[in-house]
Amino acid sequence: MEEDARAVSLLKTTQLTKYFGETHAVDHVDFTVTEGEVLALIGSNGAGKTTLINLISGLIPVDSGAIVFQGADITRDSIHEKIARGIARSFQLVNLFDQLTTLDNLALAIFSRDGKTRKLFTLSDADRAVRDEAVAVLQQFGLANKAGMVAGGLSQGERKLLDVAVAYALKPKLLFLDEPTSGVSTREKAPIMDIITSVVRAGKITAVIVEHDMDVVFKYCPRIVAMHQGTILADGTPEEIRNNAQVTANLLGAQAQS
Ligand SMILES: Nc1ncnc2c1ncn2[C@@H]1O[C@H](COP(=O)(O)OP(=O)(O)OP(=O)(O)O)[C@@H](O)[C@H]1O
Ligand SMILES: [Mg+2]
């Protein structure tokens, strides 16, 4: 892809590597994210997408290679240090407190961001700011009318949105969304992606979205990075990815069959 002279590199991995025994989950990956972009990370099952996110977000330690974020080497930072720097992520399988209300799931994220966890169960007037912010985020995600419902009672699509909202409430600079539409009907995918991409763009957040549905990827993401067997197979515009023979052979063909 053409380099934009104004483009500012936000994240850069160099030869990032993670093996699980014989499995080369992430294999010497050079991956860059430019400030302000919404990019898709694609690849068939087991390609290494989640592992790459787990490494960058600090969930698992790297074997070798480096991760640089805003010019700082964060390779060995803990997950908390990475969140503090502005890296957040949602999960392929949602990570919610099912017994808590939708509002409290968000309030918890805001409290933890602000280091106020000890006050969690006394959401008093003093904590109105947190409550107001949680309500505002719910409104942005179209979940305001579900504020009082326990998360376990939400539909799958609402749960996926709430999980993204929780990560968004951490006010990240860089947000990784691991399959934000997995498990929802094809019909529900577009409304969810509409909400996510508009909130992210309005907040000037850089986002990396893992998605299997190529119609969704081509529609919402101007840049696409394709992984295959732990390596990056291709990196380009929807047009370039569509016309990439290796991607077609390894990925799009496989998807058409499944
Ligand atoms: N904790 C682990 N222990 C052993 N192997 C693992 C572990 N995590 C991932 N793997 C393996 O690493 C490879 C990459 O897995 P990963 O979950 O990153 O793929 P993915 O691209 O996210 O796939 P999917 O689209 O199915 O979510 C797979 O072969 C997987 O089985
Ligand atoms: Mg995955």
C-alpha cells in the first residue's frame, strides 16, 4: 500500500512470535497500525488473529520480537500497563458479568479505569459522574433502554455490543475487537458494525477488527490485513485483497466453501 506522508504509526510489531509447541501461532509478524484507521484482521480459523491480539494486549507473553506503541517498547508490559497506555480489547467470547446490570457492567469498567474499584458496590450520588458516563456510553451503543437489565438477559447481539462498550469505556487509543459480530445473525451484523464504527470514528479511536464475514469487512474497513498460519499473507485495500491470488486461494475460497 502507498505510504501516506501524514500517517502516524501508532503500533508496530517487529518479528513478533508465539509458538504453542509445534504450532506457529504467530510467526515473525511485522504488523503496523496507523493512527486513526479502522482496519480489519482476517484469516481462517487458527490463522493466529486472536493470538496476535493476545500478545499485543498483554494477555500472554511473547516468545520473541518486539511491540512498539507510540514510540515506546511495550513488549514486556503487563496487561494493566498496556491498558494504562491506551490499549484495550474485546473478547471473541464476551467477557461480561452476567449477574450485573448492563449499566453496572459499564460502571465497573469506568471505576476500574479510574482506580475506584473499592467503591464499586456503593454507587452513590458521589459517583454520579461515573453513572452519567456509563449512561452516555450506553446511549452511544444503543443500549440505554437495557440499562437495568442483567447482562445475562441480553440478546447475543446486545451482549456483543456491551462487551465492545466495556472496552470502549476504558477510553483507549487503540481498540482491538475480536469478532464483534460472531454468533449473531447475518441480519444483525450490519446494525452492530454501523454502531461500532461510528462510535469509534467519532471518538477518534484507532480500531483493529477481527471479522470472518467478508461482506462486512469489505464494507466497513478501508484496510485489511490477512493472516494465514501465523504469518501476514496480504495487507491492502478491499480492492487489493479481493484481487490477491494468495488470499483468494487460502481464504476467500475456503470461506466460499464453508
Ligand atoms: N493457549 C493455547 N495453547 C495451545 N495452542 C493454542 C493456544 N492458543 C491458540 N493456539 C493455537 O494457535 C493457533 C492460532 O490460534 P488463534 O486462536 O490465534 O487463531 P484465530 O485466527 O483467532 O482463529 P479463529 O478464527 O478460530 O478465532 C491455532 O492453531 C490454535 O489452536
Ligand atoms: Mg480467534
